[in-house]
Amino acid sequence: MAYVTTGEAAAVLGVGLNTVKRWIASGDLQGIRTPGGHWRIPEMALEHFMQTQGMQMPAEDENPARILIVDDEPHVCTLLRGILEDAAFPSDIKCAHDGYTGLIQIGSWRPDVLLLDVFMPGIDGIEVLHRLQADHELAGDMKIIVVTAAFDRPILKQAL
């Protein structure tokens, strides 16, 4: 059985998160509480709720956004992937743990969005940016979001 989060249900229903939680509390919408205290809604229950309320199910997006995360810290990649998977839009997410592998993934997979760490060993995020700027065909229409855990602003400004 497949489940959706309350945030996903709110996006599908076009309402706020608290409205979904109120519907669960009132029994209008079936929800299951996880051991961590979060609500999950069975997809079948969401479909039933929408039918009884006269709502249409949205069409599945045939082309989910391709998102590539390039970060040398596996836990950061896991964190960012989790945040993106909880978002209310369809996406296909891959991770690369170094700039070299990231460039290969960009060339072969052509992501729509790149989340790029600045400081990595070997080919760092700055070098990846320079290579993408030098090859406009490789970069295409890809949106790039630069991320870093660096706290030293002068070093960061110097790197960028």
C-alpha cells in the first residue's frame, strides 16, 4: 500500500497543511500516525476522499524534474534528497559524491537542476561551475544552486 505525506496531500488538494490535519482529526480523511509522530495518508483513502468531495485527481506529471545533488558528504546528500522527496512536485533525484562524477552525470543524464557543493576534494564546485560556463551546451537550461557548509565568508567570496 502506498502512502502520501500530509504536505503532499495538501498540495494535491490545494489546501493548507493544517486543513489536512483537521480532516484527519475529524475522521473525514483516513490517516495513519508513524512511530515518529508524522501522519501518512493511504493513497486509496486520499482518492476516496477526493471522490466523495467531488474533486478530480491531478494528472501524473510524465516528466518529473531531474535533480542532481553533487556533494562529497553522503549525509548532506541524504538530507537534501529527503527534503526534495518531501516536496510537493514530482522529481527524479540522483547524487554524486565528487565533481568528476557530477560532470559525468550532467553530461549523460542532463539534469534540470543541479545542487552543487562549493568545497569538495579533487574537482570542486568552483571548477564544475567553470567547466559548465565554458560549455554552454553541457549546461543547457539547467538551473544551478550552489550550497556550502563553509562559515568563512572571505574564503567563500574568494572562491567564487
